[in-house]
Amino acid sequence: MLWVKAFHIVFVASWFAGLFYLPRIFVNLAMVPPGSEAERERLLLMARKLLRFTTMLAVPAVALGLWLWLGYGIGRGAGWMHAKLAVILLTIGYHHACAVLLRKLASGASRRSHAWFRWFNELPVLFLLGAVILVVVKPF
């Protein structure tokens, strides 16, 4: 079980690293001046590659978490685990929202400002903080 837990932590940390950086690329994309196609395409390429890599990290993070929960029964029936599962669902939704936003940025359909993306970038910090507190402190 300790191996599963260790790899779960590594994949979660790596997944969140991608979720921390991807919206920063969105900030830069929103700030590209009109006519700077080379800069825009370079940032889009970076964002696409990072999204793909981050998705590959999310899959084992979630799978190993399910293994710990279902296979070992960690947190089964506990209030803190229900709250953590809600945080995980929010994080998966955020990840999906990043993919949708990237498609909109690539097509030119996004009208979001760089300031909006700066605020959007703060959400995964709150998700990670909530998940860690719930797992370590187990407040309920």
C-alpha cells in the first residue's frame, strides 16, 4: 500500500504542476498583440503539449487514488473523504475547462482577458490546499 500511496502522491503533485502552469500560458496567449502569429502559435503549441502531458499524469493519479480508496478502503464512509472526492471532481472539471479554454483560444473565440486568466489560475491552488487539509487533518 505504501508504494501505491507514494506513486499517487507523485502523480498528483505532477498533475497539479501542469494545472498551475497551463493557465499561465493562457495569460500569455491573452496578451499576444494582434499580428504576432509566431508568438501565438508557439504558445498554443506549448499549451497543447502541456495539456496532453498533464492529462497523462491525471489518469494514474486518479486511478491510484481509486485503488487506495476502493482497494484498501482508506477513508471509506468518512466525511473528509466525501469532501475530498468533491474536490477531486472539481479538479477534473477544472482540467476539462482548461481543455475547452485552449480550444477557444486556438480558434480565436475566447474573449477572456489576461486578468481573468490570472484569477482562473488560482483555483488549482485552492483545490490542492483543500485536498491536502482534508487528507492530513481529516477535520470531519
